[in-house]
Amino acid sequence: MSTRFAIIALAVAMLPVACVQPGGAPAGFNIPAKAKAMKVSMVRAYAECPGPTGPCALSALTCEVQDYACTPVPLSSYEFGPQGSCFAKAVLKAAVPCSTGGFAGCLEVHLGVKCKDVLDSGGMPASTPGTWKLSVDGRVTVASGGDGIEAVAGDATLVDPPLGEFTLNFLPPSMGKLLLKSKNAFQDSSFAWSPSALPIEGTNIELHSLRIIDPDGNDFAVMGLGAPPQS
């Protein structure tokens, strides 16, 4: 698998319903020159703090940082070991013709996620059979007139989150390792609708959520940054 990827491209599986701006590109519709590749690290997912307590709850003017803090509560019973890590990678690639057929050309999403040293609740390398999933949610905006997009009257922003969410399954875990590979993410996903193929030119995709879900249905990791404490 290529080392150049684009996680933003993961949100390609959108419903073929759009908000359309007739008569040319809407104000602010702008696409960067280079955004086809990206690599994202993933960190533990923790519960949201309940909010301030004590006198601070009565008046925000009396709040201090510690009033908003709480004891960390991980959402999953699984955890990273000393050498644990997760990285998600993807790339937008042009397919001529589309591998799904029907269009002269379109964009496809090549996606990979790799985790290592993932431990179960007993501190052992995750190997128990169970379905690990990657959940992706986002928004896509496309230019009119390109091959591969259903007929719309002008440039279009497709259906927004959470209707754009889809999931992909990892391979069975093995000795603390998790692996996901897909050469066409939206076709391989759980997306219930038939998404349009995306035009090779004029596609802008936003990533709003990227989550690894454990076999119990809990969020294990989300995209982010981290620096472990020094022993």
C-alpha cells in the first residue's frame, strides 16, 4: 500500500442529495491545489467532563480551570500497551473508467488503518474474535459538469453529517495488531445508500469524525495527537 494517503477523502460515501447553488460556483467554493494525501495519528477516546461544580456552577465568573476538570474516563476497556499506536492513511486516486462501472472516470478512496500493541481489559494483546470497526463521518462538495456525479443543477454540497457516516470492518485482531485495508472505501463500507461516484476534478471533502470502535461498540481511539508520560 502506498505511503501517501488522504483521510479527508474518507467522507466520500455521501447521499446523492445536495444543496445546490445555481448559475456557477457559490461564493467561497474553493479547493486547495494539493490535498490528495494525508496520514493521521489516533489517540485514546475519553468521556466528556460533566461540567463545573460547586460555586462555579452558579456563576461562570468564579470558575477556575480545575472547576472544569474531571478524572479521565476512557470509553473503551481496551488500551494501548507501552509500544501502542494507531495510524490511518488514505489517498484519492483517479480511476478511468470507474471500477464500479457506469462512468467514464471517477475518484476512488484507498484506505488503510494499522494499530499495534492494543491490549484487552486483562492486559493481554487483543486477539479475541470480535468485530472492530472504523467509523467515518464528513461532508463533500463537488463542482458541476464532471463525469461521475449524478445530474445536479450546478455545484453541490452533498448531505451533511450525521447522514454521511459509514463504517468499515477491520480484519480479525491478532496479537494486539489491528489492520484495515480498502481499495475503494465507500464501496466496501456499510453505507446503506448507493452513493454517486465523485468527479476526478472539482471534489472537496471534509472529515468531521474518525473513530475506531471496539467489539463492545465503544470508541477506542479517535484522530488526534499525543505524547506519553516519561517513566
